[in-house]
Amino acid sequence: MKILILKIVLIIHSSTSLKDKRRIVKGIKDRIWSKFRASISEIEEHDSIRKAILGIVYVSNEKNILDSIMNKIINLVETTYPGILHDYEHTVENY
């Protein structure tokens, strides 16, 4: 069993309140969930108005599937919400 652990850092320049930020983050989370069925949660920066950090986990038995899913998730965020993806890091754990 292989597990993709992906951490995405978002900078939401257009956000002027926590309500704005949460609306955008919820949209991203819903799109990722509906398209990939990956587990996703906001893991840090809950009280920041413009910064959000999401943790995403996906399980598979093949590393190339995990690499493909990771690239598709990053591409989805970049194309759907241009300019807010600040950074990301990932790892694949073997169990």
C-alpha cells in the first residue's frame, strides 16, 4: 500500500475576510473531493484571512497512479483558481 501525502499552500489575495477565504477553500476542497475522492482538510492557518494550508491524502497500490493524481490535483487548483497556489510539497509513504 502506498500513500500520497500532499500539502498545498494557498495565498488568496482577493480575500478580505475569513468568510471569503472559507468560501474559496470550500470550493477547492469540494472540487478535489468530487473529482478524485481524495481525503482533504485545511490543516493550518485557520484564522488567517489570506493564507490557507490544505492537507490531501490518497491511497493506491501503485506509485505512478499517486504521481498522476498529485499532478492532476495541482493542475486543477492552478487552472480553476489561477494565482493562488503558492507552494506545495508531497511525499509517498510505503506501508
